[in-house]
Amino acid sequence: MLIKIIIIILFLLILASLVSALIHLVSNKGDGRGTVRALTVRIALSVFAFVFLLICAQMGWIQPHGLGG
């Protein structure tokens, strides 16, 4: 159950970073540093989530299953 909560929190953080990038993109007039920083954070979180899921599957903490059966 703890792993599922961590994964959900990671996805929410990724979404928040994406929204932050959108806000910076719309509100800044010519300065894209905030947008680039927010997108960099999103990419880093996405890579971390992917690696975390791989490690969890290897350790047996989560059980991957097929699509539909």
C-alpha cells in the first residue's frame, strides 16, 4: 500500500510541475527560465518514477500484469 501511495504522490508532483510550467509559459513575457526549470523538474520526476517502478517490480513489491488478462 505504501508503494501505491508513493507512486500516486509522484504522479501528482509530475502533474503539478507541468501546470507550473504552463503558468510560467503564459505569465512570463520573454523570460523562459521558469518554464525550463519546471519542465526540467518534470522530466527528472518522470525518470525517477520510471526507475522506481522498475526497482519495485524487480524487488517483488509490485506485480506487473498484462493488458486484459
